[in-house]
Amino acid sequence: MIKNHYKEFQNRISNLFIEHDEVTRIWKRLDKNRRNKREGVESDDSPINLFIEGKSGAGKSMTLKKYVKKNKGWTVVDEDETETDIKPVIYMTLPVPFTYKGFYNNILKAMNLPARNADVDRIKTQAFDMMKELKVEMLIIDEVDYLLASTFVQRKAVMENIKDIANSADVCLVCVGTLSIEELRTLNTQHIRRYPKTVLKHFEKCDDSFKEFIKSIEGQLSPPPGLLDWSKDESAFPELLFDLTGGLVGWMKPILREAFDIIGVMEEDFSDFSILKNLNGTVLAEAQKNIIGEFADNDMAKILADELVSEEEDSA
């Protein structure tokens, strides 16, 4: 079969993901928590639950989705030849607006099971039973920020329900969101003790580690020699991309993909690598505004300064 180098390049752009040091650190922490659970060594000194916080665009969601793919599980066949898909790690987001039925249905969907139109207790029971049957070790709950738009009473109630999952379904819990979810983690002292936090950090300056990250991106894309050369000492690309993303890796892939799209690389009939020479600062700036918005610079500054407010605060 003749390789289509152009399609392969497009696929590498679409599947771009770099395991930088922060990603590796988070994955090791999750592995450790699952290992502690299996070995029964959970304690105040070795908690198995975790809050992962970080700025918007730091790459939290992609880091965790990739972790799920790395631990996608296996299939077992019993003596009756019934197949069961074991899922050690599952990933879900909170429903918007939050409802308990939506919450437990999202757990079912995270296990590739259909949502149910039943009363909440039945859905909850099935979700817990299936987590045990599929040997789920870890439940990752992303976009926990959605809960901040709820009343204080509902926040406390939902956090108690989340705590109940760890107890009743016997899983490691990972709650993920921006730095604002610290408010949920500190609602009571039990949460603080049971849910230590870690922050997925972004690149704070265009230093050697960031330039090495850019070099890794170039290596993964693997364009024909001489067409990008982002990692050359004299290249202005690392500084430019750092300015456009603020060092937030979650913005890099969509901005780069948009930039490649603007110059025609993602077109169905793409067949000329020489157009990569058109990828310049003007194109990248246009891509940034297309992805983040017309006021990209202001929005990025607010994200980096932690000045974004919740919908509830904004409407007050």
C-alpha cells in the first residue's frame, strides 16, 4: 500500500499531544493512587482521592483523557463465553445544568452504558453496581467548575454525594477544574483531608524547557526537513507561540491546528508541503483570535491573572 504522506501529516496535527514533565507527574500521581487503593494502604498519609486544579487552557482535560486511553482496560470471557469489558479508569464531566439524574447517568455513559430514564436512586444503584462489575478503580470528574454556579447549599450536597461515591463504589476519585474549585475542596475539613490538591502548572516563561517542548511538537509533527525549523536557535517561533498562548499548552494544539487550516494544510486536496512556509506570525495571530476570540489578548491576560469570574459572580 502506498503511503499518503499528506494524510499522515494531517493526522499527526489532529492527534498532537506532548507528554511534558507536568503531564508525566500527574500520570504518576494517578498511578500511585490506584496502586495504594489496590494494596489497601489508604490513609491520611496516603490518600487515594485528588483534586487537580489549573488555569483554563493548562491542558488538564487532555492530560486526563490521554490517561484514560493509556489505561483503557481489557475484555474477560467467563465460562459461559460472556464478555465483560474491564474499565480501570473512567472519565466524565458534570452535567449542565447540574441534576442528580444527569450526574449518575453521566457515570453510566462514562462506562459506555446507555443513560436511563428512571428515578435517581435506581440510576445511582446501577451506576455503583456497574463500577464494581467493570472493576473501575478510578473515576475522573472533569469540569467541576460547573458546580460553582449552584447555590451554596447545593454545592455542599453535591460534594457529599461525590464523597459517597468513593465510599459506596470503592473507587479513587479525581475532581478536575480551574483554580476556582479550591472553594469546593475546602467546604469542610473532611474534604481537605480526603482530597489533597495538585496544580497542573503551565509554562511561566519562554525558557529552555518551553523551547524543548516546542522541539517535541516539531518532532511529533515530523514535517519534511527545512520547512518549519521551529527549534533552531535563531527561530522566533517559541517566543511567538509563548506570547500567543501564555505558556498554556491546552491552547497550543487548537491554535496550531487552526493555523495549519488557514494556510490550507487541512484541506481535503492538500498535496504540497511547501505551503508550510506560509505559517508565519500573522497567520498564528489570526489563528489565536479565531480560537480564543477577538479580544484574545485581554482574555489571555485575565486567565493568567486568575481574574475570570464564574457566571454567578458575573451576573450578581
